Amino acid sequence: MEEIAEYILNLLKENKAGYCEVRAEKVKSSAFVLKNSNLELGETSVNVGIGARYTINGSLGFLAVNDFNKEKIKELVEKSIRLTKKCQKKSDNVSFGESDINIQDYKVKQNINLESVDASDYLKTLNEVDNSIKDVDGRYFQLSSEVANKYFINSDGSKIKAEIPRVGVFYLLTLVEGSKSLNRKGELGMTGGFEVLNSFKLNERVVNEVNALKNTLNRGVKLKSEAMDVVCGPEVVGIAVHESGGHPYEADRICGRESAQAGESFLNKDYLGKQLGNEKVTIVDDPTIESGYGYFLYDDEGVKAKRKFLMKDGVVNDFLHNRETAVAMGMKNNGSARASDYNKEVLVRMSNTLMLPGDHEDEEIIKDVKKGVYIKNFMEWNIDDKRWQQKYVGSEAYLIEKGEIVKPVINPVLEITTPALYKAIDAIGKKIELHAGSCGKGEPMQGIPVSMGGPMIRLRNVHIK
Amino acid sequence: MKTLKEIANKLEKLNVDEYAISYNEEEASQVKFANSKIVKNGYELSKDIGIFINYKKRLGVTSIKSFSEKDIDNSINALVNFVKKTEQNKEFKGLSEGPFKYKEVDNCFDKKIEDVDEEEAVSEGMKACEEYAEKAAGIFDKYHGKSYLLTSHNVEGQEEYTKYYYTIKAIKNEGSGYDTFCSRIYDKKLVKETALKASKIANDSQKPVEIDEGKYDVVFGMPVTNILLNEVVGHSCMFNVESGLSFLADKLNKKIGKITIKDDARLENGFNSYKFDDEGSPSGTTTILDKGVLKTYLHNYSSAKRNNMINTGNAGLIMQRSSNIVFEKGELEEGNVKDIEKGLYVTNSWYTRFQNYRTGDFSTIPRDGMFLIKKGKIEKAVKNMRITDNMLNLLNNIERIGKEVKQMKTWEADIPTMSREILIKDVNITKPKI
């Protein structure tokens, strides 16, 4: 695979490409689907292929192949170059600028190697959880693991080898009580070996959630539409910072490159340095967080990864960039280029996005609420294509009166604009939790593993219904 | 097919009870544009062997992307060894029994698509967009591929396909408009027509304002209808019904509105039309809602047998998959959907998410042009509103459907739909207070 990658890089150089890069990937994966105690299916696959990107006089070409016959590759490269040259007259004059040359080889440590584990070991975990909640009407679980080996080379001389293992769980539960029903979805994911699965404490987590939802079905009340304090748990903070504290900071959206697909952003360069949230709020995107589901040390352009402060003390501080957008916006690249597979183009992506902790104990945050609602986790959510107004619907949630949690609330709805959300935050907890997700962008759609989270937060006097 | 037969022999030697082996090879290209410039072109050659096995009721799948004899052998052995360590699928009832004779679906292959000049097509669209808008963004994709299927149940099939797909967002100041199409047959006028429609919406959507939340009669533009019907048909897949994740569960033979919705894998020029499904069952046309009455769910062989229903030829071997969505007026009238006293016209939407899959409570958020209609005419552009309602309510409240039909799929709703504009009464519209 490495030899073919180098062959393609040389072919592109011979054809007078300017900047060029090649990504070779081999991803070994397994997955299981358990539905209402029935194992529907197991999957084991090895996905191998090579993607290459290059410029010719500012026209950007991309090609992908998983047949390593050199003659066929040569034909493909020639076809691709013809199209790239043809597109030149209407091209956006893409430039990748200059970048450090990195030569690195890194692997994420696996305490229990994923390849040493049998299918039966994975299923033991799923069966344990399923058996604990047999009285739940709908029980759907997906468990997946992968070991991704990447080999990246570019015409600058960078050469990166990486091995990143990941384990993820997704579940969807349906609880029914007479004519009432509730759904709960959960997603967990981390980088690491099989030990990651145990660290999820899946059984304990799901059983607690089911008990809480049963309580909501039996005793829950619907809120009237009114303004009150809202306390959000880390899972809700996570989705909020991902949707409105991360996506609007992606520079390719700001530049309009993803306009017809994942949308644009209300932010632009004029927002840099402006106060958008409470001064207590700092949001970072950090691929280097060990065990984060979106972990990497070098991005898919071979650039060193680092923590990026998107909102610092409530002020818009930085955007997420790849080489192309950094040049286009005249800013410094910060290594945010990712592609979900060898055959997908590199885009500006988040990794592990979180709100940094504050100085409050969780109990203090709730104690100082006269009337409010605590939304521990969520079910439905969405946001517009400029990331201006969003909606989060609680799954497990409680009414707070005089600093005490008094009863469960059924599906409270927080529908709020981005500035209103971040300005209303007046207390931030000390304890951080990260949750996992698959973030979609690009066309064809690229689902990419990310973490998102933060501490408990309190919004003062916002509208909820 | 020779390689597939060799794989079949190996699986039989390993005592696999049932198998389905598919092979797909495809050549695809893409030109992506934004700010009325080409930002990227792409070329891909892909080959993929997919193997499904039933080994003593333990089910497994693998995908093979590396084709040396050694790699294929390793993948087969890895799959069988993997599956041995799993558990039985107690609900699986087997694969569809062949042999079958397959009829071609008309107009699903057009050699001319291979010769379409992507750069010229994109340039033509960007130029047409200049008529009313300032800039454009979008995608032009084309595909040419072949697929083969061989199963343990006397199934052998092959087909060749061409497809192309175009999407454009036109932008003018704060306003934008969107339109798209997909097709198996080349039609030169489609790009220009689509670009012009998007640019007209962009031009109309200037100086948008917020309006009060509440109940509105809403005209769903074709892309929004595509999204709504993708959800309806997705929820009609038996896997989702059995998982408790469908608002159509317990609704069989009950009336939900008045329209007729079909899954049509034999649709002429249908973007996802096919001769045979993933286990080799011949493709068909399935009426899901007949004048509002839920007639069936979508099935593969196993789910149909398990539920004593008719196989609709929608395998997915575990999870059924829809082909193309077609809908008809049913008991309603066709006509000018915008001929209303007062209402909203939503041209595009995204982020359709469920609060409760079982009840159908959901919301979706409009993007691009949205308008207030008064006395059948667009009065002003509108922004920052959300559709927050229930799928069954929407189906029940469809009042009229448009005459014009266009085949499309959208970014988050990729089941191709012969889409039309529809008028739905009393749709709940919400927005943030701050």
C-alpha cells in the first residue's frame, strides 16, 4: 500500500502537479447489531484504498482507487489530470500555502488489543445490558470497533504513519406506558483498545437511564411555555458546543465552500475579537485529548494537531482551518483537516469539542435556581444552516424549585439563538464529561467520529417550553 | 461472475448454509463548485465484493476491497471464523429462493452520461444562475457501474447502470434558493432549468423577516416533500417497525390521510431502480399508502415470512431499503398548491430529527427561501422559523398536491422521490423567543 501511495505521488509530480498529497488507508472493523435480544448481524471487514489530492495551476483534483493495478492507476491519474486541467479556467485558484514538514509514526496504545478479542467478548457486554432492561419495549444496540492505519505523504516531504483504534456504542430505547412513550438515544465512543468498552460502564449507565425514563413516564409533567433558569448536563452542553460553538467556526463554511451541503456560518472574520458569550465561556476543539473519539496527532494534511480556542472568555477567538482555508482567509492553519475515508475529500472538521470547566460544584449550580429545569440529556435537536438558531429537546429532565429537584419533566424544549445561548450562561461546573457522535459533512456524506462535552452549565432566565 | 462462483465454492466447503455474494464496480466523477468557482473535481474507481453468510443461523457480512486470491481467501476465512463466535439470529427465515427471471427496467442506462462534460455542465448552471442571483454552489456527480449477484438459492443476476445528480444553491445578498435533480438518462435542459429555479428563489428571498409562530397552511417545496416522504417510507421498513422505531407501527390497514405513496423499484429512469434486490428477489412496485390506507410495510424475504406478509423485494438482507418514492393524489385534488388565502411556502429544509419515533413527533428546520403567501402570491421572505409537528398529523393534513413532478434526492434524504409541491393545513411553526 505504501509503495502504491508513493507511485501515485510520483505520477502526480511527473504530470507537473503543484502541491500533491496521497493518503493510503487500511481500516479493519467489526460491528454488531442487537435488536430486542436478537443478534441481527455481525460484520467484519477490511477497507483498503488510496486517495490523492493535487493542484494544477490552482485547480484542485482528487482521485481515489482501491484496485492497485499500476496500469489502471496510471489511466485514472491521467483522466483525473485531464479533468483538473479542464476545470482550471473556472477554478477557485486553490492554494495550500506553506507548511511544516512532518515525519512521524504514532500509534494509540491498546491495553487489550482489539484484534485479540473474539466476537463473543463484544456480545457479552451487549447481552448483559439487554438482559438488564428486558422490560423496555424497544431495545436497539450497535457496537462497533475499528483499527485505522493511515499512511500520508505529500510533495513537501511530510510522511505520517498513524494507527488509531476506536470503539463506539449507539443505542436507541423505546419505553411505552399505556398511550405514552419516550425514546432515548445514547452514543459513546473513545479511542483505545477493547478496555474502552469496559470504561463506558454501559450496563450501569443504561439501567440508570431506563429507571429515570420510567419515572418520567409515570410522574413526568409537561412544562408551560415560560422564561426560567435552565441547567444543562454535559451531554446537552456537548451537543450545543458542537452545533453552535464548533460548526460556525469551520472556515470552509465561512468561505462558502460547503454552502450547498452542510451550510454556511453567521460568523465571518469581522467577528474575531467580538464578545459573543458570557466571559465565563471558553470553547476549545482539541484533537490531542487522549481517548477522545476524534483523537489524532497529525491531521489528514500531515499538519500537527493542537488545541484551538474557538471562543475565549466569551470572545470569538479563532476558526478551524485546513491549509486551503488558512490561505484563503489570510490566517494561520491550525491542523483541522479530516476525511472520513480514503475516498473522501479532506474538509475542515471538528475533533473533540468542549466547553472548559468553571468554578462551580454541580450542586451549587442547582441550589441557586428558584425555578428552572435541569436537562440532563437530550433526544431531538437541530440548527439552521447558518448556525444561528437551535433546538434541544430533553430526554431525562427535571423541574427545579427553590434549589431542589422536585419532579421529572417530559421533553422540555429549549429553542434559542446562538448569542442568546452563550450570553445566558452564568455558572459553569468543574466536572467534565465527553460524549461521542458522528458528525456529518460533505457530499458524499462523511460521518466522522467526534467527542463533544463540557461541564454542567446554568442559563439564566431563558425561554423554555 | 467467475470470482463470485469461486467464492461460493469456498463458502460451501466451509459448510456455510446460505450466502449472497455481490460485486460492484463503479467509475464516478464529481465537480464541486462554490462562490461560482470550481473548488474541486474528483475521480474514483471502486470495486467491492460483499458477502453475506448464514452459518448455523449465525449471520455475518464482510466487504472485500482487496482482490488477490490470498486476500479474498483470508477475508472468507476471517468472516466464517468471526461468525462462529457470534450468536444465532433466532428471527431469520432465510434468503429468497430462485431461480428468477429478471426484466429490464426501462431507461436506466444511457451511454451519453459517460460523455457528459462535467465542467461544461457546471459552467452552464453557474451562468444560468447569474440571471437572478450573485453566486452559486453545488455538485455535479456522474456514475457508471456494473453489479452482480450470486446466492446459494439459485440466484444469478447482473446489471449495468448510469446515473447523474446535480444540486445548486443560488445566493443573492442574504437570500438563497435551492434546487436539484437526479436521473439515469441524460437530459440537457435539466441543469439550466434547475439553476434558474434556484436563482429565482434566491432573488425572491430578499430582506427576510421573522413572523409570529403558530399554525400555518404550508406549501412544501419539492425538496421538503422529498424529506417528508423519505421519513414516511423509511418508517415503513419492517426493521424499523419491529424495532419499535416507527410511527407506522400498529397502523396497518388504518387510514392516514388521503394520498397514495409507492415504493417503485421498477420506475422508468428511477435513480435507484433495480432488477433485483440484495438477495435476488425481482424488483416490484409496492403501494404503501393507498388513498391514505397503510397497505403494507417494506419487506425482504425473511421479514415477510416472519410476519406472514408478501415479500416486497426491498432487501437489504437485514434492514430493508427503499428504492424510489412515487406518490399520487389519491383522494385529493391536483392543482395550484399556492392558491391559498394565507400561508407559508417552505422551499427547502434540513436537520429532520425525531423527539419520538413511535409517535412521529419531530422538527425540521427550513433553509434557503421561505415566504409568506397572501391571496396566492408571495408577499415577503421569511427567516428563522422551524416546522415542529407530528408526521401523522402532516400526512392527515395534506390538502392538495402540485401537478409538476421532478425526480430528486437531497443532502439528508437520499431516497429518490418523484417529488411535487404539496399543501399541508395547520402546520405548527415555532421560533426562538430570544
